[in-house]
Amino acid sequence: MLDIEAIRSEFPILSRTVYGRPLVYLDSGATAQKPLSVIRTIDGLHRELNANIHRGVHYLSEQATERYEEARAAIARFIGAAEKEEVIFTAGATASLNTVAYAWGDRFVEAGDNIVVSEMEHHSNIVPWQLLAGRRGAVLRVLPFDDEGRLCTGRLAELVDDRTKIVAVTQASNTLGTRPDLRPVVAAAHAVGAIAVIDGCQGVVHGGVDVGALDCDFYAFSGHKLYGPTGIGVLYGKRTLLEAMPPFLGGGDMVDRVSFERTTYAPVPLKFEAGTANFVGAIGLGEAVRFVERFDAAEVEAHEQQLLRRATEALEQIDGLRIYGRMPDKCAILSFNVEGVHAYDLGMILDKLGIAVRTGQHCAEPVMTHYGVQGMCRASLAMYNTEAEIDALEAGIRRAVRMLRG
């Protein structure tokens, strides 16, 4: 089994205090903490290997370029890509999804077409498709979920038709924790010649992915939720699709030849990596992947599920507390409200007790609308969390409820 204390020792921030109390960090769904190996990698690059990639013949540039491409290869293996050229580095999942919306969408979506997205999506997997639909005269269709948090994949048959060009769904909801069965989603898209786009921000952390086995066309995730740096993300795309797409951004390093008459482009993936790349972030993300690969994925999943069960059972005993998202295979995300208590007030009191949770709409306002609430509290767990922290969360909520209800 996992040695949780040994894992925690690799995350320096977990030993600090907040308001004189030990930090209980339960907001990894927003951003995960960074292990020493990632911190040292980033520090070492700035200290000893800071040089632009793909542009220089000197030692520092060549070494930085080699490590950048090694990170690309490591990530390709980690997600099951057929080749490293199918991995594009971006600024994050939002940038990845917008790249698909502009580069693929503007070329292939036409007036009268439709785009299907699920009701449980993060705004990053809604707004780019709305903007695309507006530009191209397409229609946005919504695949709903039920009150238990189950994605209604049985509705695919009525929503996906021969004018569907894109089906975009999360691998794991950042609010409900739901991990929908993506097989019927991908199959429905491919049956009509549409592409399947998957938001993997939470899924790549909680359970992982094999994009080859999933057969999705595009897959997006952010590094900072996978114990890596901020400002770096990944877009996986099938090579045939990437080659058919025009570049999204123009500039240095994404070109083959440039003249005032005509510009030709570099091959994928460089065609989509215009400008000075965040090579420090990419190399740091490669190190984060190596960190994750040190642990047995099944053991990590079992540990997180045990924490989720403990938290669910404990919070269910609190009078007036409602948990949103009750699917049995959900990932370690727990969103809730307490009757008569505002989510922000609850979150602020927990903060004074050293407990960090997320409050608000979690960039998933349609989920809030579904349940008729303004916001929720969310505890999102990671491999470094402990049962003692779950107990602290329960005690903190009970104390806050007593204070706020008078």
C-alpha cells in the first residue's frame, strides 16, 4: 500500500501552517501541490539550463531542446498516444480546447451544423464551442445529466445526427466527480463522422487515460492539476486531424519558409507551438508525469476512493448537508451545501481553521443552474491527503454550521 506520510514529505507546502493551524489542503481539483522533484527541476532549469529551444546551436539550447522533446515523449507514453508528435504543448486545457475550436472548427464546421456538449462541463469546454457556433452559424446542443450526476448517454441518439461535427464531454466532472462512460459518446460521434473531444483535466489525474484505447480525436489537460507547473497544458490530437488543421497562432518556430508572398508551416506538433515555448513548464510537466508513474495507479485510486467514502459517510451525518453527484464510480471530488448556510461563509470559516476548500460555481455555472443553487463548497482530494484531514473537514464543517446557524 501507499506510504502516505512518505508521499507527503515530498510536498513541502503540506508542512506549513495557516492561521497557526496545520494546512489541510482539499483544493487539488483547482490546482494540485508540487512535489520536490518538480520544484527542483524548475529551479535547476532556471539556474543551469535557461536557453531558448529549437533555435540555438549552443550547448544550453541543445540541452534544453532535448529535455523538452523528452518531456513530450514521456507525456505521449503516459496518455497512450501513438507517437510523440501527437502531443502539443499549450498554455493549459483552455488553450488546448480553443485550439481545436479555432483550428479544426473554423475549417470544418459550417452553417447548420451542430455541436454537442454535456451539461456538466467546465466553462472551458462550453464557451469555445459557443464562440465557434456563433462564428460559423452552428447550433449548440446539450447532453443533460440527472440529479444523481449520471450523464444521460441514452439521449445521444436524439442529439447526435448527420449534421453533428463535434461531441465534447468531460472525462471526470470537476464539480460532481462523475466519470461518464465515454465509449458510447465516442462511438456516437464517430458513427456520424464527428470528432470526439475530451476534457481530461480531472480524469488524467484520477484514473488516467489511454487515448488510443479510448479512440478520442482530441484530449486536453492542464499540467497544474497533475502535480506539474501552472501555465502549461497538453493537447493530444490524432495526427491525421492535426495535419489537416491550419495553425491557430502564427509566429516563430511554427514555420518552414517565410516570405511576403507565401509562408509554409513546420510539421506537427511545431505547427501549433508558435513563439517561445514554455519549455520550463513542459519539462516540469514531464517530471510530474515521472513522479506520478512512481506509484501504482490502482493503489492511488484505492486510497483516494477510501478517502472519498470516509468523507461521504461523515458528511452525510451532518444535518441539512446535501452532496451533489452520487455516482458510484465518481472520482475523489465532493461538492456540497448545508441548508441555511452560504457556501462562501462556510468556506471562509473552514479557511480560518486551516482547511482549504473551493467555494463558488467552480467554472461550471450550468451545473449550479441544474440544481438551482448559486454555488457549492467543494473538497477535492489527491494522493497526499489523509483520513485525519477528512476528520478535520467534518469537524470544521460542524463547527462552522454551529456558528452560522447560531
